[in-house]
Amino acid sequence: MIMPLRDQANDVGRIIREGLLHPVFQPILDFRAHAYLGFESLIRGPASSPLHLPEQLFAAARSAGLASALEHACREASLRAFDHLGLPGRLFLNVTPDCLLDDRLMNGETCRLLNELGIAANRVVIELTENQQVTDLPGIHEGLLHFRGRGFQIAIDDLGEGFANLRMWSEVRPEFVKIDKHFIHGIADDRMKYHFVRAMQDLAEICNASIVAEGIERCEDFAFVRDLGIACAQGYFVAGPATSPDRHLSPTVVQALARKQLALSPAGARMATAIDLLRPLPPAPLEASNESVMARFEADTELDVLPVVRGDLPVGLINRHTLFERFARPFHRELYGRASCAQFMDHAPLVVDQQATAQQLATMLALAPKHHLFDGFIITGEGKYLGVGNSHDVMAMITEMQISAARYANPLTQLPGNVPINEHIDRMLAASKDFVVAYLDVDAFKPYNDTYGYRRGDDVIQILGRMICQTVNQDIDFVGHIGGDDFFVVFQSTDWEARCWEIVNRFGEAMSRIGGANCHGHGGYMAENRKGELVSQAWPTLSVGAVRVNSGDCDSHREVAAAVSVAKKEAKKAGRSLPGKLPGGCVFVERRRSGQVEDARLAGSRLKPCSDAAARQRKEECPPIPSSPKVGAEIPPGGTTRESTRTRIV
């Protein structure tokens, strides 16, 4: 409802005179203390009034020339309510630049009210909002310093919203800096937002200020902000505004704070697949009539195609325009309306598995008949219908991947490259987290690549990349592609060793399937060596070197890389020393950093890998790996006992 200006002025004046303002308080979480730092006061007008929401209330006050009077009334109402509720911590009071320039704010009225209520000035934070253009920076600077001189603390709101508050930050040095919610919402998925917030955090540390991340609504963003080292959080995930807010953290927040694993950076921890493009769409059953399908198209103008299923298996796809064109013909609706929708459906739609990569999707669309570019494709999981995807989303994903690949990712697998890998390791070290790094290298890859060609070699690398991504816990384990046939995993999963063995065994089985009829003897193929002689070559296997990194073990990613490179070399050495070559490979775990022994074992054909679905869901469900038997103890120089192990075939 739009109110006349005269009525607005009268209503605002009455709200101020009769004390009809209602403060609500939104908590601000201190990550380090696992408790509320304080509460921001937000104002509401009378519940039954068109001026209930602050936007309408303050807009009406500005139109009536009562903006400063309203702000003074809001400040008094907030302080009195804060005192009445006995809320702990600090009170964040919003102040606009215009109000800060008002002489009435400097007349000691606020201090007199604090004395009356018994609230210490250092519990009040003057939060400068930037919802209006700043024209007098020196005056605002003077006003903020006036309050600081009387014991108040200062906060700058909506950092990133404009340029004035960046200058204010450098000149006033506020105790708190609030980052605009635009840069926080979705930060877990946006690398640019990540770098912006990280830069602000670096500046805050230099200026001795505490960052408050506003607008946190998702658990993923909450975890990411916490792991960036941000001091405080505010948003509906923490708690929404309330007239009488709870003093205690919600169980959801307590659980999120208790999570020990570091959130992954948005560099991308896995290869983009069809499941990322999935659009859930209820299909039409095969027995549905053409009339019922037509009714769905007429009810939803955005619906272009409709999948048809028999049970949960996709059998066709109906195009909106095709059906409309058919029914537009004379008597066709009357003749065929009750017939099965199978009559007008495409019996050979493009069907893809949910694990198909973006590159594979693009190739399929390019080779398929042209109408598939418009119709899109059906996405399945284990052959069962899941939803649909379209070519526009595929092209958008490919474009985004190409831009990202040029900066951060390996172009073949689209997995994070060296820069994101190093950044993630440094984040883990800075957070004093315990983790495991694994270096995965394909053995005997060069002769395979030379014999079968680089395309087959690229297929092997992509297969391995997908296997790694499917086997790790994608919520907490970081997968990177160094280059060539070298991959890197930063594990936070407690069952990391079982996952390594699963990757090794799955890779061995995949290479056996690839070999098929070309297999020569046990696990090999015939190829020329450097002398031009035809010899038996072993199928590529996998060497995995793993190192535990405990808090304080390393200072930088360079030390971690050096340690795991040694472990990888030991894995390759252990694999070469084994009698014969079985499908799979070798996992070498360097345990000396934690006072334990080295351990190398071979993954043999009798060690069965878990299924793809189980690998993504299970925690400790993979079959246990038999322990390597001890064969004695050696006393190296210096007298320290070091147990040696022998390699065991399982």
C-alpha cells in the first residue's frame, strides 16, 4: 500500500513520539571463543503498519525530514532494550553518515543514557553504514574519533559496497570490519570471492581489526569462512534477528564448529560431470496419453521436453514443439489425444551416465543429430532415470572450465593444478591441521603411450582422475593433477589408506579390462623396446607414496612436496623389487615423521575394491589391508631402533 507523503510524515512522527519502535537483535559469533561476541540491533516499526520494515520506515523519515530524529529514537530504543534483556557482550549500533554529522550526536546524550543504564561505553560498537553517499569524509572521520575517544569501538559496515569505507578503514583503523554479504554468500564455490575475502583478512591482520562475515546462510560458507581465519560470523545460519535472542549457540552451529576437517577451497576438488548439470524433472510414464503430456506443456511454458520412462528406465523424449505441431493439424488432437505418448516421442534420445565428463558430453552432442542440441539429454544413474540436462548448460560449463583451466586447472582433467595444490597445503599448515598427502604416479606409462598413442594415454589419465575423485571424500579430501600421469591428494579422511588401496586396485582392474584380448601372458602386451626388439611390456600400474603431516612437521608446501616425492620414489622402488607384476600397484606409507616404520605393500588381484557408490559413502567399510609381517630389527648408527618390513603380496 502506498501512503500519501502527509500521512507518512504523521505516522513517522507518531512512531517516534509514542515509542513504537521495536528493536530486534541478531547475534554475532566469535569463532575463536565459540560464543556470541555480541548483538547487532535492527529496528522494526509497528507490526500492523506499512512502516514495519526498516527500508520503508527510513525512506518515509527521509521524505518527512525526520531521518535524524528517527535515528536518535532508534539508538535510545536499542540501548534500553539491550539493557532490559540483559544481553551479554557488545551492542552494535547502526549509524548513518548523515546522523554522524549531526551535532546532536556529539552533545553527550548517548553517554548520559549509558550512565543511566549502567552500560560501559566499550561494550557499544558504532557501526557506520554506507547506505547513502558519503560527501564529508573529514567530518565523518572526526565524528568516529569523537566516539572512540569516549571509549566506544568502531565498525565499518558493507566493506566492498563502495570506495569510501576502504579509505575510512585506512584512516580510522576500526576495531571491526564487516564484509558485504555479496562476497560471503556462495564463497565456498566462488574462487574470486575467496581471493577477495582472503585479501581482506590479510589487511585486517595488518590493521589489527576483526573481520565480521555477514550474510552466512549455508553450512558450506560457514565452514569456509571459519577456515579462512575470519574472526566473526553473522547471518541466518548462525541465528536470525529476534526480539529476545537465545544466548546459546544452536546445535547446528555447535556441530559445524566442532568439525575438525578444513573446508576445501573453491579451486575445484573434482572433475565436472553430468550430475553437475542435472535438472530434476518428473517424467511421463510410457502409458501416459498424448493429452496428458499436452496438458503438462500447456501448464508450464518453460517446459521444452518431457522424458518418458518405463518404470525407472528412460525410453524416450517428447519435444514440446513436435507435439504442438502434431496437435495443430486438423483432427489430430481428437484422433491421437488418448493414444500413448510413445506415438510422438523420440525413441532414441541422447542418454548419458551421471559420471560422464563435460568433455564427453560436448563430444556426444557434437556427434549426435542436430535436434539433440535443442532437446538436450537424459541423465541416468546405473541405468535409472535421474533427470535431464541441456546443451546450453554444457557449453556454459565448458567455457567456465576453459577460463579456469587457463589459470588454475590441468587442461586434460580440469582438476586443480600446482598453484591451487600449493595454496591448499599452505592453508592446511597455517590451520595446524593433521593430514596425509599422497603422490600417485602411473608406472610403465611411457611405453604404453608410445605403443597405443597419446589419445589412449590421455584416456588412461582421465580414467585415473575419475577414479581418484570417486574414491576420496569430496567434502574434505583435495584432489589435484600435477601434470602428465602424476596426481596429488590431500587427505583429511581417517580411512585414507583404505582409499589409496581402493584406487590402486580399481586402476589395476581397469587396465586389465583395457588390455582384453591384447594381453600377452600375465598382465602385459607386446611392444618394441629402445633397441627395436619386440618384448613383453607390463600394463601400467600405480605407485602411491603417502606421508602423514602432523601439526608442526612442515613449514611450507615445499617441504611437504619434498617429503611425499621421496615416498613416491620408494613406492616405485618397492614395486620394481617385487617378483612378477600383478594388476594394481604399490602403496608406500612413510611413517618415520611420526616415529613409526616405513610400510610398502602390493595390491594384488584378491583385494577387492569397493563399489563406486560405497566408495563415496562409506567411512570404514573397505576391506582391511593385511599387515606386512616384520622380519627383524636393524640398529642404524646412533642406536635408534628402526623396524624394517618386507613387501607382501596379497
